[in-house]
Amino acid sequence: MDRIQIRGGAKLQGVIPVSGAKNAALPLMIASLLTDQTLTLENLPRLADVSQLVRILGNHGVDYSVDGKRLGEEAMAGQTAHLRASAIVDTTAPYDLVSRMRASFWVVAPLLARMGEARVSLPGGCAIGTRPVDLLLMALEKLGAEIAIENGYVVARAPKGLCGGEIVFPKVTVGGTHVAMMAAALAHGSTLISNAAREPEVKDLADCLNKMGARIKGAGSSTIEIVGVARLDGARHRVLPDRIEAGTYATAVAMTGGDILLEGVQPDLFQEALDVLSQAGAHVSSDNRGVRVTRNGSGIAPVDISTAPFPGFPTDLQAQFMALMTRARGVSRITETIFENRFMHVQELARLGARIKLEGDTAIVEGVDRLAGAPVMATDLRASVSLVIAALAAEGETTVNRVYHLDRGFERLEHKLAACGADIERISG
Ligand code: UD1
């Protein structure tokens, strides 16, 4: 199993190209199941989760091809992929494929909408507390699906097709909103989604579906209206930049000091995180190339945060921000409101010398003067990158084990950081 070795202390200086967003790429790829025409996605990140989803979609009959590298293309440029589900050959998504990635459960929506049936294993994914799918199933039921759970599988049926309906989410759910939009796009009649997730990735999916011929209005706000259409076409769509990757590197430079241009990302995608980093002592500016984050001389100020659905502080940046706060001049409180049990990084950060106390859904972080390198273990995607951030500022050497979690969501992480002066390398095997 690969490890990442980091010798801390170097400031980050340079340009980091921001990849396409994993959390946009996955639902966009799944949307290819809605049509028998080709969906072309540009700026698709090279990630383990993307490859895993290619396997899952392949099982349903999606042909996948990637354009070769063009002359003059940068090594880190995202890829252009073509997905075509001319025919759905299997409406079952089996356990051994779905259990590795929670988002793959979302195939239930296009399979059901296009084929009138789907049999999808209950999901797995990151070990961050119980992550039920009750709201996703509720949304499908509101559109007329009959749902049963049989031997660990969700069996959804709508033999006469789905019908528009009113879906009120009692809690904001990104996956629930994706599923509702995809299903309603091909339903008979109109659907109204209330308390929809406002995440930029929801808007990105809606934009792509509309290019495919869907009639979706209001995505990006909490009310989405969809008028169902009989069929969808192919389209060409560019995956939006990864705000979580950008926020991660922004936090890294706030940690080490230095000057980084996050190329290709807009501040409005992660404004709340940038505001928090400014409060912590970083300087943030933006222009048409991207977002620049610097921190010179001054130390890190403690800031309290609480995670919230977009546009609030993203839960996917909570662990990274906690790593930063371990070096703040004082005490900060970090409250996790989206997922229970999303504090697995706490004990690993402690191995580097962090002082963190947990009180229910809040971590109380007492900043320390120095962190010291140690072997640590990655437990989930975002937790593992928080260890990288801490290691960049720790004295001596840190080895991050189980980096396959990082590979699920960060494209060429060690190359991007090394190009900016970090002393980081991957040790294979
Ligand atoms: C997505 C993101 C993930 C991010 C999360 C919250 C992708 C691939 N993943 O995950 O990175 O951390 O949004 O921003 O885009 N819930 C229920 N019942 C349900 C569905 C969700 O109770 O049926 C709960 C969850 O347990 C959680 C909350 O709702 O407490 C939000 O989850 P949700 O927004 O659905 O997360 P995902 O879409 O799985």
C-alpha cells in the first residue's frame, strides 16, 4: 500500500491548478444513464472514485472513452470523456461495486426513470457515521416509485414511468437533490423540490441536464422546479472546479505561510471558507486567473466555525481547518452539524502533537507552538488530507499510511504540493 512521506517546514509558493470537482463529476457521469446519446464531460478529474464509477456504469452498459492528450496540453489538465449508454443492459448495481463508493447508489434514479426498475445495493463509502438513504427513497416514492428492501438491495419499480410530484426534504441533502432532479427530469408532469441543496454541484448537474434537454429551473436555490420531458439527448459539459480541493490548498498555505495562486477557481464557490481563512490571518484576493492566498509573518488566529450546507462552511473542509487551528494562537471551537462521527482525524492529529478535546459535536482545539512528525493513518478522504496539512507544518518527518483514501478525491496531490516547494513524496508498495 502506498504511503506519503512529508518533511514539514517549507512554505508553499507557486501556482496550483484546481481540478474538476469530484462531487460534480460523479453525478454528471451518472446522468449519462438518462440518455442513449453521448454525454461528453470536459475537465473530468483523474481520481480513483471516477475510475470506480466507470466500472459501475460499465456494468449497466455505458461505453466510456477518454480523448488522448492534445499537443500543448498541460500534464495536469483534466481529461475529456465520452459516456454513452446506448442500451441499459443491467438494472442491478451489485454490492461489490456500490459498497466502495456511496455516490454510486445514485444510479438508482436514472435507471428507474429510464427503465422503470432498478435494483441497487445499499451503499458504503467513507466511514463517517451513519449515512442513510431514506430521503433519497422518499423522493423517489413521491414520484410514484414502489420501493422495497430485499437482501440488502433497494428494489425500485415504476412500471408505467415516474410521475411529477412535490418533494419536501426535511433536511438538506445533496444526494437526495441529485436523485430527485435526475428522476424528475424524465417523469410525466411537473415536480417541485423544496429545501433543495444549494451546493454548486447541484447547479452544475442541473445545467448539464438542461443542456441534455431537461427543463429544470431554480437549481442553486432551495426551490427547484422541473417539468418532465419524454427523452433526453447527449450534451457537452465542463465539470466545475473543485471548491473542496481549492479550499484544502488554501488552508495548506494558511498553515505553512507563503503565496499560492489557485488557478481556475472562483471565490464564490468557497467564499465562506475564504472568509474564515482571512479571519485566521491569511490574505485572500482574486482575479480572472483564480484565487490567491498568502500568509506572511503573522501567526494564525483562532476562529470558531460550524459546518452547514452551502453557502455555509463545508463539512468537507472541517478536518483541514481543524489541522490549521492546531497551530493557532489560542483556542478554537469546531462544530460538525452535518455528519455524526466525522472526527476521526482528531486522534491522528494528536499523534502529531495537537491538543484537541471532543465535546459531543464540537472539537475544542488548543493551538500549540509546534507539531512533530510521526507515522499516522488516513481514515477517510478529508481526514487524510488534514494529516497532510498538519504534516506540512510539523517538524521532522510524517508518514501518512493508507493513502488510497487521498487518491479517491485528490488529483496528483503530492505533485501539486511538491511543485510549490513542499518536501513530499509517495512511496509505493
Ligand atoms: C455529499 C458529498 C459529500 C459531502 C456531503 C455534505 C458527494 C459525492 N458527496 O454527500 O462529500 O460531505 O454531500 O455536503 O457529493 N441524510 C439522511 N438521509 C438521506 C440522505 C442524507 O439522513 O437519505 C443525511 C446524512 O446522513 C447527512 C446529511 O443528510 O447527515 C447530508 O447528507 P448528504 O447531503 O445527502 O450527503 P451526500 O450527498 O451523501
